[in-house]
Amino acid sequence: MRFWLDRLPSPVGELRLVGDDQGALRALEFDSHDERLHRLLARHYRSYELVEGTAPAAIRQALEAYFDGDPSHLDAVPVATGGTEFQRQVWLALRRIPAGTTISYGELAVRIGRPGANRAVGLANGANPVAIVVPCHRVIGANGTLTGYGGGLPRKRWLMEHERG
């Protein structure tokens, strides 16, 4: 598969945006995590090619609006991912978590109709290729603590505080 690669500055570091010719975002990763970006793309698409390009204006504007304090614009960003059916269920459920709120892995498992699948939900959450837009940062441990985040816990903390305003 052939995808475009764009870069967007942000308060949490430069973002790597990867998308397809239909205008869907396939991946969003932080500049310091290029290895993770390529690992996730390879896992989801096996063979892929990245070419320098520009993300559709609507995607760039939605992300800029998010960082300007209005996360509602992310709801309209088209996302297309690889992954298993289970992973896509988890990622869709993540997009339904309102900005400024958090839930536990257990709560997320219940929301997708798989109570007790906390570990599987956690693994799917960690395999999310579209950071911020598919807000895996809104999932926390059952005891309310911040747990792992592909972009690092300082970014997760920043994103959560940013969304709370």
C-alpha cells in the first residue's frame, strides 16, 4: 500500500501523519517514535510505502483546532486502520470517549460487550496506530493511575490536562 506522510508541529512535538489517497488518516505518531510508527504500519499493512505529501486541509485544521482547545473537530477526521475486528471495535469505542474524561480498561471492555477482556483491550489500545484522533490516552488503570502510552506518559498527562481545559 502507498501512503502519504506529512508532518505537523504541535505542543507535544512534531506529529507524523500518514494517510491514503481517499483522505483517511491511517496513522498518527509522535516524531520521537518513528520506529513505533513503522512497526505498527508493518503489522497492519505488511507491505507499505511512505511518500512525502500533505494531509488534507480538513485533517490538519482539525488537529490545529484540537491543540487550540476544541477537541470536537477530531470527531470528523476520517480514520481507516488495519488490525483485527476486535482491535477496530476497541478503536471505535475509544473515539466515543468524550474529551476531558477517562475510563479504565475494564470499563472499555464492558462498552464493547467483552467484560473481563481487560488485557485484550489493553493490547488493542497499545496497538492503536492513530494517536490523539483515536484517543487511547483517555484510558487509565482501574485505580485511576496513568498507565502505559505509546507516546510516553508525559505526553499522555499533557493531552489529558489539555482536554480538561
